[in-house]
Amino acid sequence: MLHIKGVSKLFNPGTIDEKLALLKAELHLKQGDFVTIIGSNGAGKSTLMNIISGVLKPDVGVVEIAGHDVSSLPEHKRSKWIGRVFQDPMAGTAPRMTIEENLAVAYKRGQARGFNFGVTKKTKAIFREELSRLGIGLENRMGAKVGLLSGGERQALSLLMATFTRPQILLLDEHTAALDPARAELVTDLTEKIVKELNLTTLMVTHNMEQAIRLGNRLIMMDKGRIILQVNEDRKSELTVERLLGEFEQISGKKMADDRVVLG
């Protein structure tokens, strides 16, 4: 489903600000894989997500989605395959538009857009049904401006919008990190539910070690632009936070010193 083959990315080459963000990254996901990604700041996690989504192009290497080489395609041309939820609850939605208007935009992702009105009686019924799946009452507030929603409600809506058209790949970029514990747990539960129901191929960056172990069927660890550890489903079920930290120290030769890392 998703194949990352020998991908490297160097920022500001030949200057004092030169930074190696990714080095010969190899990652292969089959349909329905749910991979959590951990690593310290600067490990290359966001660069990897940006290269998959098309925000960045690799210097070398290949990105394939569902058999298509998308390495040189810009972000908007990959949108028919990819849904993404960001850390900031303000990203991914238009705050001055209503819930139903935001959903209308998501509904047209990857399609040619004309001048016809985006919200019809038919699409309203679809939107109401999809919102009801979240279980937080947004189906009764479709005319509300998104900017008036709480952070947790916006992330839940962003998650729904990202998966509305059943994308081939779902990218979750620390999408619960900016929420309080209760709302983070709500969005995490919704994530598990939606990914399972739709059998989505998913990559999720997180600084929460317990979450990284608990969610998904695979885990990868990154450091200094490299994927230094890949854990499959059988081994992942036996992991603990302590064992995972020990693996990082043994492979990298250092402790994971990142203030943003949450152990549980």
C-alpha cells in the first residue's frame, strides 16, 4: 500500500545550516497497517510525514502509494490518496465556515470543483450520518461555526474530514498532543474506532510512549533522520515503556532526552 524506498532529505545543503533530515529511509506498509512513530525532536518524524503527503519532495528515493509512484507529485495531487490530521486543532478546518461547509470541502477532496453549491439536501443527510458516528453531538450543530468548537471537537471533526473519502493513507501528526487528557483520550478512542472500521493504512507520530505501544500493530523509532528500529505486531504486544526506552539507548548509545516525551 505504502512504500518508502531509500528516501533521503537534506535541508540547506552546502551552508552552515545544513541539516540531514532523512537518510535512506525504508518503510513498507500493507493495507490496514497502523504504525506508530516515536523519536526525539529532530529525529525526522515530521519530515517523513511531509514527504509522504507531498509537502516536501525527497532528494533521492521513491514514494509509492497503491502502486503509484508519487515522489514528484505535489501535495494537492496526492490528496485523493491521503488524509492528514495535524497537532494544532486550528489546522485542517476553516474556522469561519460552518461544520457542514467544512465537511462539503472534505467531501470534494481529490475531485474537480465547479461553482455548484457545496451543501445540498443529499449531502446534509450524509454529513449528519457521518457526524453521528463521532458520538459527541456535532450532528445537531451542523450550522455552527467551527471556530466556536472546543479543541477536542475540532480534532474530532478534523479526523472525520480526513477520513471522509476513505483515503488510502491516513497521517496523524501528534493529533492529540495539544489536547487536555480527557479530550485526548476521546480523540484517541475515535481514532482507533475509525481506523479499524475503515481498515485504513495509518501512520501516527506521537510523543506518548504508552500510546505508541498501545495503538496500532507496528511501531517504528527514529533518530537523526534514520529509522533505527521497526517492531512488528508479534513483538509489539510484548513491549513496555521501559523496554522501549532501553532499546533506544542500546541502539543510539544515548538516552531519549526530550522534554516532550510522555512515558504514559
